[in-house]
Amino acid sequence: MADIGTERVSFQADPSRYRHWRLAFDGPVATLIMDVAEDGGLRDGYELKMNSYDLGVDIELYDAVQRLRFEHPEVRTVVITSGKDKVFSAGANIRMLAASEHGWKVNFCKFTNETRNGIEDASARSGQTYIAAVNGTASGGGYELALACEYIMLIDDRSAAVSLPELPLLGVLPGTGGLTRITDKRHVRRDLADYFATRPEGLGGAKAVSWRLVDEAAPRSTWDQLIAARAAEFAARSSRPADAAGIELTPLDKKRTDNAVTYPHLEARLDAAAGVAEITIEGPGQDPPADAAGIQAQGAGFWPLAITRELDDLILDLRTNEPELGTWILRTHGDPSRVLAYDRLLLDHRDDWLVNEIIQYLKRTLKRLDVTSRSLIALIEPGSCFAGSLFELALAADRSYQLDGVFEDEDPEADPATVALGGMNFGPLPMGNEVSRLHIRFAGDEESVAKVTERTGAPLLAAEAAELGLVTFAPDDIDWAEEVRIAVEERASFSPDALTGMEANYRFAGPETMETKIFGRLTAWQNWIFNRPNAAGPEGALRRYGTGQRASFDRDRV
Amino acid sequence: MADIGTERVSFQADPSRYRHWRLAFDGPVATLIMDVAEDGGLRDGYELKMNSYDLGVDIELYDAVQRLRFEHPEVRTVVITSGKDKVFSAGANIRMLAASEHGWKVNFCKFTNETRNGIEDASARSGQTYIAAVNGTASGGGYELALACEYIMLIDDRSAAVSLPELPLLGVLPGTGGLTRITDKRHVRRDLADYFATRPEGLGGAKAVSWRLVDEAAPRSTWDQLIAARAAEFAARSSRPADAAGIELTPLDKKRTDNAVTYPHLEARLDAAAGVAEITIEGPGQDPPADAAGIQAQGAGFWPLAITRELDDLILDLRTNEPELGTWILRTHGDPSRVLAYDRLLLDHRDDWLVNEIIQYLKRTLKRLDVTSRSLIALIEPGSCFAGSLFELALAADRSYQLDGVFEDEDPEADPATVALGGMNFGPLPMGNEVSRLHIRFAGDEESVAKVTERTGAPLLAAEAAELGLVTFAPDDIDWAEEVRIAVEERASFSPDALTGMEANYRFAGPETMETKIFGRLTAWQNWIFNRPNAAGPEGALRRYGTGQRASFDRDRV
């Protein structure tokens, strides 16, 4: 939108300040009630009628999903329903979309997609299964929210329906995975899916069930009872612990200025002139606790959780508020052996519910990097700790540079930079394609993977790391400054759009999953459509919606 | 380009009329020499310097690839090389791209991609392996042509290099699969691939080999000898027959007016006002020959080959020359049992080289439908022959309608419409994702697949076909006209771009392959970039290239 950038968006939320959602708890079942405040839009110029949403509504949803996992080990089923009468959710707010700049729309869809993937991750990996209790009409993004749940119940009252009306009404695609989930997750036949997505009023009742659009339709008379029964069934199958205590996700200690974002373990310096954010992650300041109880005792202060939360917030902040910073430079600082020690602690206790949550959260945060439309360059210097889980940052980067030797002028006595692999690099933190970054890096070259596997745990100097293919370049002190400067300046000189396209392709070499199809094929098509006059032009469908005027289309098929 | 549409593009070519390619034969080795005529552009306004190409150059290449398969069973290795000094190919012509309308660029890339996929198909399925003998610099699409070959040889003369300079020089992506093949086919590490694609001058010699960009680099002194040796090695491994005679791909008997395209077995009526092409395919007029020798004797007149060639040409004609016809209605007419008889003949003799070529060609032609950006609606009426291989048309369609009963006013005594499955529906004609359309239709629902499999060969009336999920709708005579009319009119009222995006997603439910990634993720991003001001705007990189002025970018990352 025109005024994006005048006010920074904050991604920090707290249930006590929610304007759009309510959380209710009943033993193993939590109910997440969507009740959007019409006047609670993040920006001016639109009203959030009929449980339609904007980024602000989704920031609260994301917060709720995170807190349910960490603060509520007792919750085994989450029921998402609406607090409105006759409407579940009308989806993303159309006036907000119509008034938004292209980049805002794309970033908004990316975040909402990540949140919906997070819902699926909770169902799949945390024993916290989501049920959509669709107690009124669910349109577009409203139905897509339901599609992210494992089980969809639809009230059968002759008016409630699910629909994807984006194509006929707005000339765009359902933007949060609908077209992919409907076939690849729910196995709706593609010709029926075609008909469904051209029918603005959608489908309800028995037909919605027989077409697999929902799992169950039930009349109002048995509605509450049936939801309770289904919630109990899913809860009974859960692996969540019986008597664990949650840990509180305490407010982040964050300082934000125009030039820097600072957290206890993480700092980003923002250089608008160069188009660069220089990000430094601080390794653990102390040795890890001895066991899972020690982790629990440290709670949100436990280093892996603390750094993940900070990195998560920073990624979201920079993506939304600093679109002109096209290159992120990633550095680490600390003791690599300590990072590996924390990794081992996590891996040794990965069956613990909290440890599992921490690993899954780190996984999701690293996945955010993979789909971030910024060039990522890792700089591996003396004093850094690119080991194990933190080496994933270098693997996520488009390029990495490891100094061969030391900076003679700065600290000739320093230990040279090393990198190290650990168990975290071989599977527990997969990309969206379910493959480790290390395997994707070597693109099916099992011989190279075998060679690096042999060196797991060893500190690798630049020459060896480059030889093994773990870093891109290994310049020495003489060449370092010039080579890095050229790489960064060159990046800033290229077309930002072409970089986004190139990186989105290279980062996802190899196999595809539903998730990568959503961020790849579907998102790329949607971005194209968002950018076309038939949608976003003055006579386009998105801009004309609700004006009483029909869109005027260029009829040529491209 | 501005004047596209003033003159229709023809996709029919013949070696005797090639302006840009030469074919030379030496026993089992054919050499395909690219020697583009600078003044031979399909349109005015650009010169095809340095073996750069436009659609016209690629139409000849496609023709050569097809003829090598059908007319030259003796050819086991095809060497693609350049007839120019010091340059292999500069890729797609930049001035042509810069002057072209968005739709023209997208359609051009689609066709060039299909031709390159066809080259890989020949290597994989016909025992006709392609070697790129890169005897000079191969840039952008020039290198991508080499990437489509199984083996890439690069002359090592200190000037020859391979490169993908699109991003740094033009602000777009390599448009014909380069970013996908470099990682997924050649297993170049993605960080090296990143560096490579930002370096306009590319890489040559030993470095190009060690980065896997090419397979072999050789000096001029041993060049010809080495190519001959490699060509002989690949030829020795081929399954092509020793003493078969080719069949001639005789000129198509085609009539083309503004309102119709007519071939012996295929007709399309073009309705510009409705935005519809009504396509009718005629089934076989006689019973199939008895054996492979009979097929060989009929040559290009053999019905399956004849109809495939006509359909192939029609798809290319309509895609390029009739972009405003957004809906293609697919009908068939003939005897379904005869279609199944031809299918059985082909399947019984699929080890025969010619039969294999016919099946693979039909497969490629149906794949063209899958990536065609037009809504496809199959109408299954009395007298139709949607059986076996022709039922693939209904499976490729976004929707199908089968009449329940007969048209009472038209022909009350007619046999009701049926559809029938045959062996061709269960694997020999896969989509680009290597899965049959039938399996993709049921999206992993093996129970439904098992049910339809039981009914293989049986003529299925509308009610049963709908029940089995083989057709979308089965209206009766009373509803038919209205239901079909609404579907077609509605389609014409929707945003053409949104339809393209929706269809591209639904048609490729399920798994992905390198080929579907090229047409999905990569193409969708490229189309987005092509449509952005940073590339195609008056100050964009594509438009500014060669003017001496630098592009001016909106620096925001999207």
C-alpha cells in the first residue's frame, strides 16, 4: 500500500493484547476463536468485515500457534472456529489487497503461507492436531485456513459453504496454498477442483463432503457435541506428554532503530545506501545444561530457543520493513564447540516434547530463510562459530566465503576460521522439500556427501572446507576485502526481481513437496497474476471489485 | 512484438528449405550444424547475429529433431555444433525479446523448452543421443541448448566459454531450463551455480569441467577426432535397429483460413467472438494393419502418426496465432473400438523402433496440451470415440462433459456416447511428471484407480463414467446445451491470467520432475520477471541492453 514504510510493522504479539482472536482451554483441547475487530486493521483504508484478515490478524494467529506449542504441552487438539454468526472467514481483506503495493501483497502471502505450514507442522510433528470447525461460510483464504487443518468440519445449515472465489470475483488465485492443498493434500479430483474454483458461491453440505472439500458436515443440533467428540478422538491419539509444564515465551528484548535491530544474541546493522543488512549471531555464552530438566528450567532463555526466536523476529522484521535491503550478510561469533555441544544435547533429548519443539521451531525459522527474497551471503571469519545448527546459515546462503588464515592487521594471533558439521546438518532441520540443505547442496552427488560425512565434528579450515564443497570460496587476507566487496556491490547492481527468481530456483534444487510447490509453482504464478493489468491495473478485477463496475480484461491468453 | 498477428507463423519446415541449420550424415552419426542467417529473422527489426535465434530458427530445429527420429533409424548419435567461427550460439536474440510483447516471449520460451525436452526424450527413449560440440562461446540460450544434450564438449582455446549472462546483462532469467538443468541434471553445486549465473563472461576450460558445467574440454588440435570418438561411443550403446528404413514425414495437407484449420483427420473451427476453438479429431477410417511391417508400409499415413502430426501442428498454430481463443473444445468422431484396436497394435509392437517413435511422439504432443495456456473442455457426444489414446484428450482437459443418452431431436436412434479405457491410459503416455493422467486425476486415490482399472476395455455410458470419476459431468439431453453453454461463456468471462495460473497448478497435481519444474517454478518466475518494469519497462534491463544506458531498477525486493 502507498503508506507502507511510514510505520514499521511489529511481529510481536501477546494473547492479552489480541484484538482478533480468543483462546479457550478445556483440558487437552484448545479452541482458537477468530473474531476479527472490523476497525482493527493494521493500516487505514479498509474495514475487516466478515472475519476477513490482514497481516495484523495473521501476526496474532502466528503468535497463538507458537504459544500453543511451547506454553501448552497439555493441548493435543486445537479447534479453529469463528466467533461471528454465519461466517467462518471471508479470507484476506480485498480492499487491503486492492490498495496494496505488489511487494506488500507478496510478503503478506508469504507470511500467511508460513503460518499455515506451521499449523500443519504442529499437527504432523507436535501431536497437536488442528481441526477446522467451519461454523459459517469460509471463502478464499478462510477456506484455505481450514485446508491447513487436518480435519475440516462444516456446519450443514443450507447457507454455510466453502469456496475459492478468487478467480471468478477477483481475477487472481487463492494465495495461500488452496490450489495445491485441494489436490495434493485432500485429493480432490482436478476437474472437480476446477469447477469448484470457478463457482463463487462454493459448495456446502453432502456435496462438499463427497467431493472431499470437507471431511464432515453436521447440522447445528449436533455441532458442538460432534466437535467435542472429534477433538477428543484426535487428542487420544496424540504423543504430547501427560504432565509436562509449558514454558513461557517471554517478551523479546529488542531494540529497533532506523540503522540497527538488536537483541541479546543477535544484531543487524542496516545500511540503506549499500542495500545491505549485516547480521551477526552470537553463539552460546555458557555451556549447555546437563539434561532436559535443565533446558526446561532455562525456558525461553535457553540459548537455542532464544536465538531462534530472535532470528525469527528479525527475518520477519527485515522482510516486511526493509524491502530495499536486498542482501543479507550472515556472520556468527562465538565458540563452535559450544554450539555443537548444544546441538548434541538437543539431539540426545529429541524425544522430549520441549526439545522437539525447539528443534522444529529452528527448522521452521531456517525454512523462512530459504524462501526469503534476499541474497544471502555467509562470511566465515576468525572468531565465528559456523558449526552444526549454525552452519545451516551458511548452507542456506546463496554463497559463502571462508577466510583462509587470519586478518593479519586485525588479529594475527587469532585462530583461523573453521566450520564444522554436526548431527543437525544431516536431517533434523530439513528444508521444505524434506531434504537436508547439505544433501540439496550436493544435488544427488552421494560421493561428496559421503566425504563430508566422514569429517563430521572436525573443525575444518578454509582450504579443506572449500575442497569438500562446504563453502563457496576461501580467499586469503590479501584478497578477502576486495572479493567480498565486489560480491556485495555486484549483487546490489543486479535486477532485484531476477535475483529473486534465480535464488528461488537454485535454493530448491531437487525434489518437490506440497510445501515447495506452494512457495514455488503456485506463488510464482500468483505473483505474476498480481502484477498483471488484468488483476492490478486500474480496470483489473482486483481493483474493480466492489465498485459495481466489471473488470475489463485483455483477452489474450499468455 | 507489435506486429505479431499481422502474419501467421507456420510451424511446417523441411530440410531443403532450412535457412539456419544443416544436417550431415556419417553412418550412425548425424551432425546438426547451427549456422543462423543474420537476415533470416521471422520478423523485422532484428538481425540474428552470432548464431542467436528466434522462433523461426527453433521451428527448423524442431523439424530436424523430429525427422532424425522418424526418417533416420540409422542415426544413433546427433552432434550439435556451430557453423560459425568462435561462437556456438549467443542464445535467444535480445532485440527480438526486447521488442516482443509479453505473450510472444512466453509462447516462444514454451516452444523452445518443448524442443529441448524433445532432445532429451530422443536421448532417453530413442537411443539417439545428443552431444553438444561447443566449438565457440555458448551464452544463455546457447548454453541451455547444450544443457539439453547428454554430453557437453567445450573447445579449450582460451576464448570459448559457457555462460548464463541473462541475470547480469538483461535482468531476466535463463528462460529455457538453464537454472533447473544446471542443478538437477548436471548436479552443479547451487552456490557455484549462483556465481556462474552472475558472471557474464562465463567459464571455460578446466574450470568449466571441474564445476560440471561441461563434461570435457579439448584443444582444437584433437577436437574433431575427440568428437568422432565420443559420438562412436554413444552410438555403440544405442538400441536403434541395425537395418531399418526410415519413413518420410511428408508435408501436412493443411488448409488454413481465419475461421478454420483443416487437416485430413482434424478440424478446428475458430470463433473469435466467443473466444473458442472447436476442435474435432476424426478416428481411424479403417482397421489397423496386421503388424509392424504394415505400419511401416503406411508410413506417415498410418492413422496414429497422422493424427499426432496434425494435432501437434494445430496446437502450435493456435497457441502462437490465436492467443485470444482462450477455450479449446475437444471432440472426437469415429469408432471407439477401432481406436482401441490401433492402440493394441501399438502396444503389442512397442519394441519396434517405429512404433516406439509413434508412441513417444503422441506422448510429447499430449504433453504440449498439458502446458497449453488455454482452458480445455472435452465434449463426449454420440458418435465420438474417446477411447484409449484419444481418451487422453478428455483426461488432459480441465473438464469433460459426457451426454447421458442421446440428442433426441438430432438422432434419437444413435448409440449413446461412451468412453473406454485401454492400455494407453495406464502408463505409456505419461505427463511431464512421469505419471499417467489417470493417476494424477485420482491424485493418489488408489481405490478409485483400482475401480476404473477393472473396467478397462468396456464401453462406459455417461452415468457409469461419471460415477467412476472418469468424466466431470454427465448431463442429459435436456440440460446439455445450457450446461455446456454456461461453462464456455463463463470461461470467457474470467481473467485469462488467473485461468492460466489455476490450470497450470491443477494440471500438475502430485509429484514433480525436472521437466515440470521447468514449466512450473522456473517458467512462472520468468514470466513474472518478464512482466516487471525492472526488465520490460522503458528503463528496464531488457529494453536498455545495447543502448549504452544502464537500466534503472526499483530496488525493493519482492
